[in-house]
Amino acid sequence: MKGRRNQYEIYWEILTFCKMPKSFTSIIHNCNLNSKIAQDYIEFLLHKSYLMKKEEHDKTTYQKTEKAQEFLVLFSRLYHELFEKNPY
């Protein structure tokens, strides 16, 4: 049974999910977050340039950037070393 996710796991989950453009609502549902918490995480990832915001035809989506790939690789490696398995 899994315990609570830490913030790095949530960052990893959002970035992994956003390989292709995703709406805010789909991020909330897929990553099991409430809107306030999701907004905080997304704002942080935007600030770090790990996510980009796209606005087209009155629709806003978020997508992982190339810069985020380094975080994903490092986090996955660390997680694997600590727990001898891949995240999720």
C-alpha cells in the first residue's frame, strides 16, 4: 500500500502526464489533485520552465518542455536507487 506522495513525485507525475498537451482539468483528474494544489504545482513548473502553457481557440493546455527531461531522468534514477523500482 502506498503512502502519501511527496512533492517531487507529484512534479514527476504531472510532467510525465503532460508529454502531450493536457488541460488543467485532465491534470487534476489524472494526478488526483484538487484545483488549488494543482495550480500551485503547475505555477512552480511553469516558473522553472518545465511546463509550457499553450492557449489556442479559448483552450489552455500544458505540455512538458525539453528542460523537464533532465528532472525526469534524475528523479527516476534516484527513485530506482532508493526503492529498486521505477516510480509508479
